[in-house]
Amino acid sequence: MCPSKAADGQTRGFIVPIGGAEDRESRRRILKRFVRICGGRDADIVIIPTASRLADTGARYEELFDRLEAGRATSVDFATRDDGSNEDYLRRLESASGVFFTGGNQLRISTIMGGTEAAKLIRRRNAGGLHVAGTSAGASILSEHMIAFGKEGSSPRAGSVRLAPGLGLTNRFIIDQHFRQRDRLGRLVAALAYNPFAIGIGLDEDTAAFIGPDDVVEVEGSGGVTVVDAGGLQFSSMAEARERDAVCLLGLTVHILTAGATFNLHTRCASPGTLATEKT
């Protein structure tokens, strides 16, 4: 699976992974910003609650986006693989300015939607300007390489993480969510040991990475984003490690970013962003 490329004259839409448990009641900074980039009162958002087993998940997000004064927000529940070619659903995706994947189980999204016309359409439309966000499991699915499940803990161990194909909007990063709350540094680092090309993005709860068409990550929300860069990896014992062995990795770079800080996925350079401006 390859990410769709933007056609001449087109600009890719934002990709917005959220670490889960986003504030929905008070300041709601993340969701307000998503509505704003989707058009504000002219926003047309499709909510995809496929990851969730709760029947009211889609309706709850419809109500939430309505309170945030989005122009239109409707839930489209892809419950079976046949739904991925449903003409009414595809037309709804064609007209949207934003798509929002809810939390739940990311394997439900990948096994139900993976390879369908709907998944292909979302990739093409994101390359042409559609903004796509997801929270918790909905964040994990956005990249090409998805963490399907793994063990918690701060040390990387062989066999501590299992990867699966995601939606494939980008191949530049691997997402993990509920990051510090569930102690997931070890499994994110283990995932990077399999694929050092990608950047690891660990999202705390109520924290999002707004990744623009220029491939610059900007942090929004109340927590932090842990960026793990294996681009300068000098040594890895992953190939020789036995199941459950600790893995030796030399040359990793780690950044902790908070709201306003940025990371460029091309240059692999971090910046305090607006944090530096606020202190001057």
C-alpha cells in the first residue's frame, strides 16, 4: 500500500492523530481546531465509529460536533466489508471536508475497511485536501504501519509489539496513543526497530498532532507528544533477539513536545514553535 500523491495544483489535507480521551466538555481545543480547519460553520464532517462496539458512539460525536457549530456532521458506520463499496457511503465521503475516526479497536477498522473502495477514496481525497482525524484506535489506523497490539512497559523487547497495515495516509510515522498514561514507550521503540525509516509519535491523552501538508507536526492539547527518531540508528540487536529479550538500540533521538511545539518530518528537526515566541 502506498500513500496517494497529491495531483498538480492540489494540497494534501491535514492528518490529525489524537491520543484518546480528548477534552469534550470544557476548552475542547483539539476538536475546535479540527472543526476550524474543516471549514467551521461550513464544515462537513463524516464520523466513522467502526472501531467502537458501542451503538451510540457515532451519535455522541454528531452531537459534539453540532455543539462545536460544525455545519454538518453525520455518522457513517462501516459495519461490514460490503459497506466499503456502498454507493451512498462513498458519495457521503466525496462531499465531506473532514473525516473523523472514533476510538475502540483499530483492528476492527483495518479488517472491515482495509482494501475497500472507501479506504482508497479516503486516501485519494486526503491527498486532494480532505482533512482526516482519529482518536485512540482511530489515530493508530491513519498511517501505513499500524500498531495492532503490544505489551506495555518502558523497555523495548522482541515480540512486544505486533504491526498490521493501517489506512496508509502516510508512511512517514507510526502512531501510539494513551502514551504516557499506559507506559507505551517500549512498544513504540520496538516498532521502530522493525522499521527505522518511520518516525515514532507517542500521543498522550487529550493531545493531538496536527500534521499539515508541509509534513510539519504541530502539537495541540494539554499533554505531550513523544517523538522518537530512529533515522540516526547506529546499532540494533532486534534481528538477533529472541522472543521477550530486551533489545539494544543505539543512536535514537527523543523529543518531548507540548502545545505549540513542532517537528518537521522531512528535516527531522524539532522546534519549540510558539512556546519560544511566548517567552520573548
